[in-house]
Amino acid sequence: MENIIEVKNLAKKYGSFTAVDGINFSVQAGEVFGILGPNGAGKTTTLEMIEGLKPMTSGEAVLDGHNVSRETRLVKSLIGVQLQSSSFFDALNLKELLEIFASLYNRKVDAMELLREVQLDEKWKAQVKELSGGQKQRFSIAAALVNDPKVLFLDEPTTGLDPQARRNLWDLVTLINKKGKTVVLTTHYMDEAEVLCDRIAVMDHAHIVAMDTTENLLKMPGLSTIARFRVDKPLVDGARLKTLTGVTEVEHEDHTYRLTTDNSEATLADLFKFGREAGFKLLDLQLHQPTLEDVFLKLTGHALRD
Amino acid sequence: MRTLAILTWSAIKMFARNKQALFFTFFFPILLMTVLGLINFDKTSKIDVGLVLTGPPNQATAQFVGALKKIDFFTIHEGIETDERQALVDDKRAAVFIIPWSLIPGPSKVTVVSNVGNPQGAATALNIISGMLDKTALSITGASNFFNVINEEVNTHHLKYIDFLLPGLIALSVMQMSVFSVAFLFVNYKEKGVLKRLIATPMLPSIFVTSNVITRMIVTLLQTTLFIALGVFIFHAHVIGSYWLIFLIAVLGSIMFLGLGFTISGIASTVESVPPLANLIVFPMLFLGGTFFPVDSFPAWLGHIAKYLPLTFFSDAMRSVMTKGYTISQISNDLLWMFGWAIVMVVLANITFGFEEKRQ
């Protein structure tokens, strides 16, 4: 597939502080690419350098064949941007705002149609300050679409939204992506990345620590599955649980056991065998599959702070 | 061009929908003009005099009293002697005239009781009545006047306080509007990230600044026109000079203070820090810029500072054209200074103000 964004050795330094430390990645046309990481990892700085909002200290970014540093204005005309804390003029209504933004690209836009796409057509007379958090983000996406961009950049689009508004926004992003737009988004929500992104770059402390399809990241070797169950009578030979294939850790409290395994299939087979031989029954067996949270923990050695 | 037109039109809409901006741009100066216009600084207050007639007046006395009552300077209170003397003691009269019933020159005695607490009023009253008595005496004796005093008023254009006030008030309003409307708006934009959102588009920052400058030029011309119209039609102010020149001065003044407004926008990081910062610069000019008091009336050291303030040149140029009908060459000194200040402010604005957030 064709790469619409190529980032090479991109770095940003503020004095002695390195916000982004020579990262490389590419985004394919038509995909949803996520940059996942905790606050302060360098996600926003990375995005803003590619958007032409912040000068790069070194390295380069090429968008649709154009060098961002050299052809900044051209690149800006090809992309749509939603900033982390989006803000617009006071005293103008949504329709007027979209028309002004279109004029900044020397374009005309059917503002009502665009508002309909983000389900705000009934609110066209309202001002941004009268909108709810979710509506504001949807409007901000509409404003990012006035120039029919090739790439849509979303910087933490659902931070601070309630669960319903988040799902609503996910649907909107999916819809926009299905219409053929490449989407690059940052997030510190694992579930968001899992639901939306085709590929994910995990960032921590100014570096990309892993980058792959969401599926592959979750299949990363060394990630543990947890099997949790109760037994119907006390285990005489509890220590044998530790010897089951794949098991790395056993914890128990009364009759409830928790096995950590890096090979869940083999462990389960052994566990059933052990049950038959020792004459106990497994009750409420639950498997907990690894999540991106675990991927992150595995990669960085620390939890994703929120 | 289309982008500039749309942005300018939007900026005008935003200005017109901002109630606070409208209040300070139009209504507040009108309020100020009304209050100051109603207080009449031009008329000296009248002198209260008491008049005591000791008997029923004869023809000559009646004539004399009639003439006395026609004098604008006096508010005449007729009464009996004891009451009027008491009124004088209570400082309600500057003087009391006690006039005998038969006013015949020679034996008649007109007594003037003066209030030493009001020497000016008393002296004026005494002078006027002496003059009148002399005239009466002459007319009774049938002698003709040797001299006639013809009072010719020489106050070139009947200038009043409103004529002094109006040009200064225009300059002041243009300054306030230019500085505050820009500083509040742009610091707000900067703080809320509106400017950052704008430079995420291919728009050139200069176009956005230009659209806001054009908007404020239009507002400046509206202010000037409105205040002159009100001043002339309601307060009977005089405008003698060229209107084109007046508008030119207004626009130049506006550029000067828009530069200051953008400089403050560059320095202030939050909307809350705009009023202290802007007032630090603007407030002294309110009093020293020659709006309400002439700069000549300040003590010398203060006058030296006052006369170089941007607002002083602005209101001085305005006043010279409006009340004295000066031409462009006669106010060239003011215009050059304003031009100089405008360059300084615009350069400062370019140094301090930018769309990109400056990282501390």
C-alpha cells in the first residue's frame, strides 16, 4: 500500500529537554493510525510537527509527497486538523464558522451538509460555547473537514468525554475513515486504540517503543493470559498447579485460584487433566486475554499513567 | 482577497455582537459627552444681591430698579432691610443695595452693604451699581454722555468647553477602542488556542491581522462621525476644519493605538493581565493627553512629559482642525509625531506579537 506519511528521524528539543527523540514511522493511505502513549510521551509534539505547526529540530516528514518543512502551506491545505483543546471565535454560529474556515482554504463549503454529517445540523445557529463536550469535538472534526482533506489528524479526540459521547465519536471516525480518509490520532485510551486503529505506534519518553497492527501487538510473545477459577473442594496437591505447562505464577485465596500463563491453550489442557486425576471440578472458569494495557506494561515496564 | 473580505466581514459581525465592546466604543463616550456637556463650565454663576427700598419708589427710582433687574449678572432679591442684612450674614448675598424712596442726585444716599466673604461678587456689584448711578445722575441732570462704551465680543468662534472637549473625546475614544478591543480579543484568542487553530490552515497570519485592523478603522470612522454629529447637533459644538483631515487624523491615531494594542497582546499571556498592563499605559494619558484639560495648564515638568504623549498629539491635531480650522501643513508637526509613534508601536507589535505560542 502507498504511504501517505513518511516520518524520518523526527526530533524536537526544547533546550536540554527532548520531547521527541528521532522517531521513524509511516502511515498508509486509507488506514487509521494511532499513536498511543501516556501524557508527556511526545504524541502531540509529533503530531504538530507533521501538521506544520511546530518547527522540527531535526529529521523530516513527508506528506503526500510534499516535505512539511519546505512546503508547509501546501501541506496545511491537504490536511484537516483537530487540536487537543479546540477553540473557535465567539459570537459566530456554527454555520458561519464553517464558512469562514472554508474561506481560509479558498473554498466554498456546504456548511449545513457538513453539520449534518456530524449530527449538528439542528444546532447550526448555536455558538461553540453552547455545545456539550461531545458536540464540541464533533464540530471541531467538521471544521477539520471543510477542505476535504487527505489526512485527518485528531489529537486526543475523546479525552474528557462521557462513555456515550466517546462511542458516538468513534462511530464518526470510523465513518470518515470508510469514506476513504486517512486518519492519524493520538490517544492514551487503550480501548480507543483497540477499537479504532488499524496500526498503532506505542510512544513513551519521546521514543516509539513498538509499532505494529493492533492484532499483532496483542499477540506479542511474552504477554500473559490469566485463568481464574474456583474448585469444589480443597486441593490436596495445590503445588502441582505451578508445574502445568506455561504457568508462571499461581495465587490463591480459599478456593479461588489465579494462574498466570504465557501459553493459555496448553495450560488449560493440563488443568483439565489435573482436575480429572485429582477428582475436583472447575467452577466459574474465566480467561483474561492480554490488552494493550498489558502490551504497554510489557514494553515499558510501567503502567500507562492516566 | 476573497478570504480577506470574508474575514473582515466576520470580524465586523463579531465586533457588532460584542455588547461590551459596543458599550465602551460608543455609549460610554456619549455618556461622558452628555455629562460634561450638561455641566456648563462657560457661564460664571450669578451674583446674588439684596435690594431694599426704603419707601414707595418715585419715577426715577422705579426706572433705576428696572434697569438693575435687567442686568444678567444679578439675581435680585427684594426685601426689608433686616431680612436682607441677615441673608448677607448667612452668605446668601454678595451685597445688599439700600435705596431711598426718592432718588435725587445729591442728597440721596444709596447704601451698599458688602459681604467681605465674597469680595469678588461684592466688588462687581459695587462697580456696576456705581456706574449705573452715575449714568442716572447724568440723565437726570440732562447732561449728555461724554463717552459711550461699545462692548465688542472678541471670542473668535464663540468657543465653549464642548468645543475643547469634543476633539479630545474623539481621540480618547479611538485610543480606548483600538487598544482594548484588540488586546482583549487577541489575548483571548492566544489563550484559548484560536490562533493556533488558525495557523493550522494555510491562511497567512497577516491576512487575519489585516482584517481586524480594517474592522477597527471602520469603527474609528464611525466613532468620529457619530461623536461629531452628536456634538454639533445636540451640544452645538463648532467644527470649522476639513472633515477629510479629521478622518485622516482619526485613522492615523487608530494605527498608532492598534500597534499598542497588538504590543500588549504580545506581552500579556492571560486575559486577566490585559487591564493592568493596558491601563498602566493608557490611564495616565486619559488625564495628561489633553482630553479634559489643556496641556498648558499642567506644571512645567508634567507638561514636558504630557506634550510628547501619543494621545496629546492626537487630540491636539484633532482640536486644531476642528476648532481652529487648521490645514494639513499647520498641523504637520502633530502629524509627524503621530507618524513616528505609529512606526514605534507597529515595530514593537511585530517584535512582541506572533501567532505561534512562545514557549517559556
